[in-house]
Amino acid sequence: MPVNIERTITSKVAQFTESFHRYPMFELHPRLNEDCITIGNFPLCRLLMMNDASYPWFILVPQRPEVREMFELSLVDQQQLMVESSLLSKAISEQFHADKINVAALGNVVPQLHVHHIARFVNDPAWPAPVWGHAEANPYSDEKAATLVEAMRELFRDDLNRVN
């Protein structure tokens, strides 16, 4: 019996479309979109820079829909998150000559899983306390933000896909 290619393709497209709509796509939480500047994508996480010039402050957001906690990631994704977090921590420690790197996943305001990486210095405005709630954000100038984003993209040129 001859195969009807057109019907087969139409059927496969319908199956794909159905499965595509059944599973939600990753969307960055509106608050993260509002407060951060996108640098690019690692294999698992979107890399963001908090728009606060008081601290070198970066955020990794696993690009998995509806994930609120690390344990909700697959084991492979948990391991990849650790790899990307370690890579980012080491890079910002060296790039900014930090005295300490704070890494935290709180999620009390933004429930979407995201991991903060903040370069801290003994002379920063909040030291040694946490940065949260210490002061209003001090936004970067457009020029300074663009310079930092490009520097971070260059730093991770082999690991990061750009997002415009």
C-alpha cells in the first residue's frame, strides 16, 4: 500500500503541535525581566545582571518552566546548575577581585527558581549583612550596563549564547 506522504507529515505536525502546547514554554518571571539585564544563555540557565551598580550581582535562572525549587529539576539539570553556578562564581570572583561570593536561592518574592551570585567586598555598602533590603537599587547608566554586559559576554564567549 503506498504511503501518503502529505498525510503522514500533516499527522506528525499535528502531534508535535499538540505536545508543544501541552507543555509550557520557559518564560522569565516579570519581576526578573524588570529588575535585570539579560546577558545570555548557558546550556541550562539564562544569565542576568541585576540592575544595581552597588554590587556586581548576577542571577542564573534555569530555563525550565514552572520550576520553583532545585529538587524539582532533573538530576542532570541539578548537576548542570552546579556547573554553571561554579563557573559564574569563579569568574566573578576573579573578574571583580571579590572578598566573598554570596550564592543564594530564596524565591520569597519571585517564586521562579533563580540563583543569585553577588560579589561582596569588605567595604561594600551592606558588608557584612545581606544585600537584600539594605538600600534602594542604584541602577547602572546605560553606558556602564552595556560595558559590563559586553565584558561578561566576552568572559563567557565559549559558554554563552547571546540573547538580544
